[in-house]
Amino acid sequence: MKAKHAPNRLPQHRFPVDPWRLVETEYTTEDLGVTETVFALGNGFIGMRANAEEGREAHSHGTFLNGFHETWRIAHAEAAYGFAEVGQTIVNVPDAKLIKLYVDDEPLLLANADLESYERVLDFRTGILTRDLLWKTPAGKRVHVRSERMVSFEHRHLAVLTFEVTLLDDSAPIVISSQLLNRQDGEDEYHVKAAALGEGQDPRRARKFDHRVLEPQIQRHDGDDVVLGYRCTNSRMTVAAAYRHLFETACEYTVETDVAEQLAKTVFTVDGQVGKTIRIEKLVSYHSSTGVPASELADRCQRTLTRAASTGTVGLYNEQAAWLVDFWDRSDVQIEGDQPAQQAMRWNLFHLAQASARTQEQGIAAKGVTADGYEGHYFWDTEVYVVPFLAYTHPETARKVLRFRWKLLDAARKRARMLSQRGALFPWRTINGEEASAYYAAGTAQYHINAAVAYAIKRYVDATNDWDFMAHEGAETLVETARMWEDLGFYGNNGDNSFHIHGVTGPDEYTTVKNDNTYTNVMARFNMRFAAGVCRELRERMPEAYEHLVRSTGVDEAELEGFDRAADAMFIPYDETLGINPQDDAFLSLEPWDFSKTP
């Protein structure tokens, strides 16, 4: 593939181009919101923003688990039947990234440290984030600090962090405090409540709660393992986070662990000697549930840590690299003659892997697991943009994502009934399957999400020929989504026998609740035709599966003919003079935009 030169978005003097790595050679606090995101790690379940090991400074601290959320009552200015009632927001889980370093009792804080060298590297082939720096302490001692961070693609519940310190010039007392901190409800690492989740501003960030979110359930110090467990106040979801250290040094040292409700920490006090490296390997595990007690999740965390310790960090790194070899064999897109574009392409592909690899029949949020923007909600982006990629490169993951939608079908049926519609209506934005959009016009009115689900099913089955999925999940979803479209629309009474859909919002969320939105009508037509065709093919291919579909949905040939009739009669706006399909039936009657006066 050849491409024109892509514009440089990152300054190359600081982010030199490398086709297989994202490299940063200078540290600054000016764009932490960007760097925390672009260097973030995840596996589809665990997500860790690229906050510094030492904590402050941060735009947005973040450690997230896909689907782990709190609920809250939506307060409408004026309530109405059919409006979403309960919001859902992804929650920060306890932060295990925090490893604070003191030399001669002076803390390493990157914002004001005297750094003789600095490099941070995200390697797309190993899946490891590495930071290497040379710090000149206030006493003039040079200290080499190297850290590595990995969220495992192979093991859904595991992350691995390493931290190495080497004195280069002179001996010194060294303290390393490795922590597990509840930022969601508590303070930051310096006991400042206002900075607990970072100090940056982003209008897309999740809401701030007016109540304690994580209720402490368990604090455990069991041999080498430290575990904290919590339960969300409203959603009643539970989570456990645990760590275990593997510590190596030729220096003399002591270890002390303290475990409290909001903070657990293990402090290594070392008599640091020149040239003798101090190395900490921190194995971290997270488990969550919709209702399993936190004590059970704590046990699961400890089992995860035991298996990881048995494999060893080198073994875990090798597994990660092997997983990525397979990923790139399936997914790589090579661009000739444009290294910046090649780097950007592979960075994006790598983040697709981080958003989807271990979702395990959960959705893929708008921000993946890199941030809490858009409340951690799942939208139509998953089906329209991500599933087609996965269908051709990682079909087993695509199948799991589609099964997640299918498991929400009963909730979608309920939502349709609430709006006096037949069939099923999937939520515009959700985590748990309930509609969470507080603004109807740019939320529920975007009925086209139903067609997005149908589109994803088609792309998946076209790529895989997986008629087992179609028989057991796909066809049922198609029938219920098509049923909603036929019920939502109506035949015009002006003699043209055309089928219309009114009162919907298309992908343009700034032009809401319109009649005959072109995109919506085209996609609804596709949805109904595809559903009818699949049902008939299923009847021929797999008669028993078709009979099961009839029993579960009540579909019959007459209804399929109704789908076809509505699809054939679908009104698609078209302007003969301009030769275009306008956005909706009234779009061209709007006042023209004056581009000459637009800044």
C-alpha cells in the first residue's frame, strides 16, 4: 500500500518516528492528557493510563475495568415517559501503578526533577511500556531508574510492573513505596482530595459523584499477597485488586507492609550501594463481578498471582510477544515510503488490540479502556467500525462482541415496548444494557444503532460463514431489529405508497429528530432485507434452527414479506436539481451556511 505523506501530529524532535514504537525523548507536563492516552496500556478488560509511576503530576489518573460501573439517578429538567432514568458511569478501580522513590529522603517527581536523560517507549511488538531516565538528585547523586509496564494480552486479569534503581556515583539510603490506592473516593498519593483523579479538564470525562462509590469490603495481607476489595454503592458491582512483589538486590534491606481501607503499601527500605541494582517485579491482578462477593474475587486474584509468579516475568513477557506476533501476522497494514503514516497505522492497530483482546463478551467502550470519557459507554462505533476489522483479523473476538449485543436483546425488547414499538431497540449508549443517554434527541432518537448491529452481523458472517452463530444468535437479533423498523415506519397516504420513518436522529447529532433521515432509511432498508433473506436461507440450510427461531420470536413468512415490502417502498430523499441525497427531507430548506464568514 502506498500513501501520500501524512501530516506530522507529534513533534518529531520529541517523538522521533519509529515504525514499530512510539518514543518520547523529553518529559513535560504541558500535554499530559495526550501522553497519558497515547502511551496507555490495556487488554480489553484492564486499562491503565500512562501516568507516571511516582503519581503526580497527572491530567487524569486512570485504572479501569471494562464494564465495572456505578449507577445514578438521571435528573431531567422535565421528566417524560420513555426518558432514560438511570445513568451508568465507569469507575476508577484501585491504582496499582503507584511506585514512589526516595533517595536521601528526596522524592523523585518528574515535574521538577533534574533529568540528565529521559526516554519512554511503547513497543507495538512486545506490548511493553518502558521508561528509562537518569536523575540527578538535589544532593548531586546520579540515579538510573528504569521501569516497565505490561497489561497481559494472554492473561485477562493480569498486569506486570517492574521498577529498577541503580546508584551510579555514591551510596545512599533508598526507599521504594509500592502502593495500591483507591483514588475514586479518596486522596491522591500526597493526601490531596482534589487531585485524586488528576487535575486536567476534559468535557468528555466521566461525571463526579456526590456519594462514596466504592464501599470497602475486604483488606487482606496474606503472605506475599496484598488485596483490597470493594462494592459499588448503587450498582452493587464488586471488585478486588491484588499485588505480589518479587524483590531482588544485593543490598541490605527491610520490608514493611501496611493495609488499610483506602490504601495498601509495601515499603522497601534499602541501604543503596553504587552499582548494585534494586529490582522490584510487581504482579497485579483485578477481578470484578455483578454480584460475587469481594472475598471470592480476592481469592481469584490470588490464584491469578500464583500462576503468574510460577510463569515468571520473563515467561509472561515471552507470552505477550508471541500473542503479538500472531496479532501482527493477521492485522498488519504495511505502507511504503511514509514512515510517519506507518507508525500511525500500527499505533492505531495496536490500540484496537488493546480495546478488544480480552473483552470476553463485553462491549468496547468509546475510549476503550484508556480513559473514562463518555462515561465508559458502548455506542454504535463498536459494530460499525470495530467489528468489521475483528471479523477479518480476529473473528473469535468479533463473535464474542456480537454475542454481548445478543445477550442484551431482552433489555432491548423491553426498551422498545416502553416506546410503544414492536421488536427490540438497542440503547444508544450503555454499559449494562439499559439506555443511559440523558438527552433523548441525540440519544434514543438515534434508532440507527439497530441497523448498525445488523450490519456488524452481516460483516461477521460474510467473513466467517459462521452459520452456527447466525442460527443461535444472529437471526433472532435480525428479526427483532427489523420488526422494530417495520413498526416504527409508515406508508404515506399521498398515493405513492412509499414507506417513511419520522422523528429520528441520524449520525449528525446537531441536527436532531428529523423526518426521513437518509442514512437511517437506507440502513433500515438494509436491516429489513437482510433479516428476511437470512430467515429464508436459515429455513433451507438448518430447518431445525429455523423452527426454534419461529418458536422464540413468532416470525412467519407473512412478516418476512412485510419486511420486504417496507424495504422496497422505503423513501430515500433525493434532489433532482442537485443530484444528491440530502441528509433528510427538509435539509435543503435550511438557511445556507456562510462559509466565507466562518473563522
